[in-house]
Amino acid sequence: MLHVPAERIRLLNDRPVSGDGKYVLYWMVAARRTSWNFALDRAVAWASQVKRPLVVLEPLRLQYEWASDRLHRFVTEGMQENARTLRRVSATYYPYVESAPGSGRGLLEALSRQASVVVTDDYPAFFLPRMLRAAGAKVPVRLEAVDSNGILPLSETTRVFTSAHQFRRLLHDRLPERLLEMPSERPFAGARLSRLEKLPVAVLRRWPPADLAALSDRSGLGSLPIDHGVAPVSVPGGTRQAAATLERFLERGLPRYAEYRNHPEEDATSGLSPYLHFGHLSAHEAIHAVLARRQWSPAAVNPQARGARRGWWGVDENAESFLDELITWRELGFNASAHQPAYDKYRSLPEWARATLAKHAGDPREHRYSLRQFEAAETHDPLWNAAQRQLRREGRIHGYLRMLWGKKILEWSANPKTALRIMLQLNNKYAVDGRDPNSYSGIFWVLGRYDRPWAPQRPIFGQVRYMSSANTARKFSVKNYIARYGRAEDEE
């Protein structure tokens, strides 16, 4: 039986496992993949234990903020891969895409009435926590949420960490043990599961499975009431593309990562964040791939470097730098989302940051732009405009320039709270990896989260860290970047 650490399992109700259930139901909502997935491991283990078939329900709702062709296409491409994979094993895959707002309401409850137990994904951000709480009240059998988010289980901590250094010290204490607890690469291997003959007819009649092939083009998406002005990106979603992106990064990007990841014109970043966000790639899989190539073992750890950004892992600088981004910084965002109810609100900023920003909120601004002007990349700054056009076109901004992008929105907005609203709107609307705990970390870092007061005080910024396009251009070559993204899409 596949083992899932107890710290990763959270009960959402107090109802029992049903002995009369016809199947085990896995409600796939965040870890949208068929391997390296603790929630799927748990569902397979339950199916083996109670000797029932496994049904995998992967829904996609319409009523979430910023729903668009871009996000729907990325998710449905992953659904197509899940359908192909689960067709080859003893599981019944049930994809459901809402065709009208609220058309999927009641589907989970109806399916769970004939289930022995329901397993779902735990996820601490966006609308998912509210959705899981509501499901706990409605599902008539045992409902478990399983945490596959990162190396450190969300339940491992109960407080919000205010700096990467604090969190890294905790990680260095716990990682050697947690790295031995990996989800299964092949969760169905050796599992003797019976196959369900058919899903309940009444359920299928009311909630017909999605025609995923039809949703793979713009005409299929065009029938849905979502934002058709945000076009799909050229990079497809799905686990196969995620694996290919990981492999390409390991071959080409990782050997240059420490030196070149901040260079906008160098292809040294991983490109993995959209796949991590939508659950098409597991952080466990990426970490395993990096450490396996380094033939790493816990014996390589240097305990003298506990809490340090470099030197603890006992691997080369490139791998160490990437692992710190993927584990420390990514999971620091999950920590905030899990334990800070206001993680996406201005009031969650450190007291010192709110105080200094308030002190300078009325400072004169040489340039001030509206949301419409920011969105259209109509500022005086060619580098900022190029970054915004990359976001609109590709659903991403180069990592270093995303920080500059946010700092300039702070500088050119009426006040800090308005700047936050603009950053959240643009990032969550256009970025494929928006609406993610790590994405919120990056935006709030612009305003002082996870940072310290800086001297001297500056107009508008106060003691919040300052960045400028001129300094960025002195550090890195940006001419080719501006040339590539400096023109509007309709001019190309």
C-alpha cells in the first residue's frame, strides 16, 4: 500500500468511510498530474484497501476571477494528457468543464453519494480553500485533503515566517528527513484495482464529460463565457511538456543558472513556474531530477551552513541556487498563504513597510499612470513597456524584470494601495503562473515583504528597496530584450 505521511493528510469533515460505496473518488483540483502526487497515492491506497475501483474527477469551473482562453487552454491541455494516461491504467477518468456559470454545481456531491471515500488536493491560495471548506460540509463520506505542494508539509509550521533566512534555517533542519518521503513516480504500479463498469447514468446525463478535443482550439473555447481577449500562450500545458521543459533546463539552463538567471537576454531560467502552478509538474520531481544528476545523498549536507543561502547542500553553485529558489522561496510563499489569512491583502505587509509607505504616500510623482495605461504598456520607459508586453504576449516576465516591473508600478501609481491593486490585476490576468502563493510573494516583496528597511529614505519608496531601469541596464544587457518586446503585438 502506498504510504502518504500523516502530516500531509487533512480531514475536511468527520464522516466515515462508506462500506456501501461503489468506488473511491479522487477530486483532482490542484495537483493535476498522474505521478509524483501524494493525493493520487492516497486515493490509490484507499482503493486498494477497500477493494473498490478508482474514479478521477478533474473539473474546470468558469466562475473564478480572471478566467480566460489563456488559463483554460493551459489547463485543458493538461486534462487531455491525464485522459490518455489514465486510459492505460485501472482508473476511470471523468473530465468536466463548465459550459455555463454554475453548471457544475452539485456534481461533486452527486458523485460522492456513491463513493466510499473522497480524496482531494490541499492548496492554500486563491479560491481553493473556500471551495474545500464548502465541500467538507456537503460530501456525505470521509473527505481528505492531501498536501502535495512542496517538500515541507504545510502542517509542519504554524507561524508565518518573515524572512527567507528564518525559513531556510527551519528547512535545513527538516529537509534531510522529508527528502526521503517522495510521492510515487508510478502510483498504479503493482496496484490491483478493479475497473468501474460505468459511472452513474444520472450523473453523466446532467453533467456530461468534457469534449477535450473540441476545447483544444479557439472555437471550442469561444463558446465559453470567459475572457477571450487574453489569448493562449504558445507554450502548451500538460505533464509531457512540463517534463520536456524540466529536461531542457537541466541540460541548458542549470549549468549557467547561478551566473545568468538574472540576465534578461540569457536563456538560463527554468520556465517551470506555470507547470508548478497548475500541478502539471511536482516540485518533488524537479528536485529529484536535480539531485539525482548530482548523485546527492544527505551525507553531503554541511551542517555548519545551516540557514545559509550557499554551502548547505554540498552541490555545485548552480544546483544550490536553483534549489534555494524552488524550495526556500517557493515554499515561503506557501507558508504565508497557509498561515496568513490576509496573505493577499495590503494589511499583511510588515509594519515597518506600511509605516514608511504611508509616510511617503503623498509624495509628488513625476509620472503617474492609470491601470489602462499600464496594461497597454503606454509608459515613458521602454524597458518597462517591453516587460509588460512580454507578460501580455507570453504570460510571463523574466524573473529579474518582474521585480523591476513591480517597483515602477509602485513609483508611478497614485499611492501604494493602488499600486498593489494594479500589480495583482495585471499579474493575475496575464501571467500563467499568477494567482499562486509564490506569485503573491513576488508582488508583496515589491512593497517590503521578506525584505528589510533600506537607507537612505527615498521619495515615494521611503525605506522600501528601490530599483530603476537605468541601474538594471547598467547591470545587464537589455537592448535585445527591448528590441524583441518593444513593439506592440499588432505592429509585428
